[in-house]
Amino acid sequence: MNKKTTLFVRITNYIQGSILIKPGFTGAAVLLASCSGGSVTPDPTVVPVDTGMVQGALSKGVDSFKGIPYAAPPIGALRWRPPQAAAAWAGTRPATSFGHDCMQLEFAGDSTPISTTPSEDCLYLNVWRPANTATKKLPVMVWIYGGGYVNGGSSVPVYDGTQFAKQGVVFVSFNYRLGRFGFFAHPALSAENPTELHGNYGYMDQIAALQWVQRNIAAFGGDPANVTVAGESAGGESVHSLITSPLAKGLFQKAIDESGNGRVDQTYGRYVTQNAKGIGASGEELGTNFAQSVGITGNDATALAALRALSSNQVLAGLNLTNMGAQAGTTSAGPTTLGTQAGTFSAGPMIDGKLVVDDPAKLYAQGQYNHVSMLVGTNNLDLAFPVAATTKDAAYAIFSTQNLAAARAAFDPLGTASVDDVTAQIARVQLMHEPARFVARALTTQKDTVYLYRFSYVAQSVRNQVSGAVHAAELPYVFDTLTASYGSSVTSQDEQVAQITNAYWASFVKTGNPNGGGSPVWPVYDATRDGHIEITADGAATPLQSDPLKGQLDLVKPLNDQLMSN
């Protein structure tokens, strides 16, 4: 048998799965081409990653790869452990279907429903890229879904990465553990492996996915030195936690936060373990409460084994966005009350001193973060947790007596707003609009480049149902996936807004500047003027050199400053 024949046999064995993939191996098709004089064309949908070969699918000029494991299934003994390395596989793994989204309880009315059966075995990611670009170094966007840390997943049709790929971006989405699977502490866990990270397993998954991107994205034509991490709602909060985490340093260069706060109540002052600085119950105390609720007592290995022996549904315990406040121990309206002793869920991230060092706002103010260029903003009718009031003046009382006239002028200049409208707007500015400005100002002060936006457009088919862009309403425009939300009701104006929005986001991913696509110039943020761009109700992209909500923002600022100091 001559050398060429021997090589061919080895390659054939490789294809049949008798030789395990080696990191960096460029694929059997490439070797076959080399030993046959280049007559065999490599399949562009077959890509090597560090655990094996994956084969995606080509459609309309875009290659997609779905359901690639980036870590081992976090089940059995790996429940409540940092993500472990994914196992290698032989042969070529099909990558044409999403992996399971992470364990959760779905609910009616979810605006971004998942399309898989949830499971604890869920640490998978997906890649979209322009076809025929495997040898190029394209910008990379990594998406983190929202859902209050209890719902959401990468299979959501709105999050399809096709349009970003058509814009010349390698787009990555992934799943991370949710609810008590992703954010959970217990004294027995802390004792099991004292040197490990504890509590924030969902964030650990996010870092593991970003590390996978660093190791593997070049094989898909992506540039690991030009990565933008992006997210909405809890995904936006996650972006702030990654920017301020020492463990995420060097994993990305740019960031996008859509309605992710970053200013107040990200950890609610909660620590994994009891701490004199902590507010309310610690993560371990809440975990102990949960264990006791299912009949498990003690803090030893026997208790931990019993916790890991619980079924997925027992751990889930009915938790989702509709009841997470109650399970976190909410005793009255508003997010700042989370964390009483009665709770059984941490409501999300906890301060552990290593991954989550402190609330992002405090670290931004101190300049203690991984410096990035940022695109940040909110929707005009974004999320709010209003505090009940019987009169408008009662609602304004939080601003103190000397600011009563200013509050009336800022929140109800015509005197025609209802009490509910006023309380909702105050809460919205406090939770969303003012925090976005705070983040923009904090990073700008540190010489980072920031672009601020407000999204106010409403799809024409639902204008008789909503008066503004509610929480998450921008998503199908950012992704240019309108039919996933509105089906056949999409209008030409809707499509135009989606094209403009998607192009701004893609340009930022490419260069750190959203401009360059022919749309109106988006001004870089200047704290002296609060310049930003608004995607208006009539579908225009309108640059603004000052903020029409400045009076409201300035009144709310001292309130959020006070919350930050607690």
C-alpha cells in the first residue's frame, strides 16, 4: 500500500468515526482535496471546532450551525457546578437543529416564546455566518437573551441571526442556565468545592460561551479580536455584569445593552453568603429555604445529594416570570423589596466577590470595569413597576416638597395625564431611562465611546392596542425578524424601520460606530447635551442633541443615586 493509499484509508476511517477529532484539524474534505490534486471541493457547511466536526446548513446565502455543545450537560453531579468541558465526538455532528433551551416553565403571553422542549441538558450555542466567508475575519456579535433570568432561550424565532449574517456579521447565540438551576446557593454547595465559583451558574455559562467563541469562531470566519456582546432586559443586565467582571476581561471589545438597567437593583445588594454589607437574605439562606420547602434539611453532603436527586420539575417548582417576585420574597410592590427571608429564589445574580464583584453601577462610577464602546438605550414605554398613589401630587412626593412644581412641569406639563400615567412614567424613568443615561455618562467620563438611543416605534398592526414601544418591542426590528412577531401584518413602513435599526446595530458591531449605512447620523453621546437617536413613532431615525425627558431624568437622578449608595 503506497503512502497516498494509506492516507486515503486513514481519512476514510476518520470520516467513519474511528479517529477522534483533534483540535485545529481542518477536516477530511480538505485532506481529500490535497491527495486527489484538489478535485474534491470542501463542503463549506462542515466546520471544525475544538470538540469535533459540525455540519450546518446553507440557506439564502447564509450558513447556520445550531445546537453545538459548548459545555458538558449540567446534569446529575454537574448540577450547580461551573460549566465543564464538552466531550469530543467522532465523525461529523449534525448542527441543523437547536439544542434544548434551558429548564423553565413557559407561560401564556410570552412575547419571545422558545421553540424547543426545555431541559437541564441545554448548554448549546448557534452560529450564523455569510456563506463563502470561512477564511475572512468578520466581526462577531454574541447575543444574550432576556427573560428575568427565569425564561428565555436561543431558539426564539425573533433571535434568528440570518439578517445580521447578511450584513457581514458572524452571529452567535447560546443558552445559559435559568432560575434555580442558574442562580442558586446553599451552604452544602459552598462546602463541597470551596475554591470553585458558586451561585451565579448562569453567568458562568455566559463566560464559558464567550471563551468558546475565542477558541473557535475563527473557524467560522469570525474575528475573536472583534467581538460585541449584546443582550436585552436580563440579557442587558448580563452585559453589564460581564463588563464589570474581572473573569470576562478580554472576551469582547464592544457591548450593546437594550433595556438592561445597569444602575439599580441588579443584585439587590445580595451576596452568596451572609455579609454585613448584604441587604436581605443571602443566596445561601434562600437556598436553605428552598431545600426545607422540599423536605431537605442540613448542610452536609447528604443534603446536597438529596438536592441533586430532585427532579427538574421539583427544582423548577413552578418558577417563571409571572411569579418570580413572590418566590424571591417580595413583600410589597417594586423590585427594591426583593430578598426577604421568606424567599426561595435569589431573583438572579448575587455578589460572590470574583465573578460578580459588586453592582455594576458602583463599579462604573469607580472606573473598575473592562473598557468597551457601548450602544445603550430603552423603549419609550419600557418596563415600569409603579407605586400606587391616589393623586398626582402624592406621586410627586418622592421628589420632596421643593421639587413639586418641577415635577408637575416635567411629568404632566399640560395637566391632562392620569394618576396611573404619572406613576408609570416615574417608575419607567427610574428603572429604565435614567439608568441608561447614567451608564452613558459613566462610561463617557472614563473616555469610552457611547451611543444612546430611545426606541418609540410601534408596528402599524398593533397601534390600536398599545400607545408606545413596550419592553422588548425593539427586538424584531433589531434582528429584522418582523414576521416572527407580526406574521402577515407587517407593513412596508415596519420593514423600513427594521432595516434601519438592524443596519445601525450591524454597523456598531463592525466598527464600534453605528453610522455608515446611509441613515441619519447618530451622534456620539455627550454628557453635556444628552445627545442620542430616537426611532420615532412615525418611523424616522431622528438625531437629537438634547433629551426631551431631561427634566424627568434630572428629578429621578437623586433617587437612583440614593439607591446606589445603599
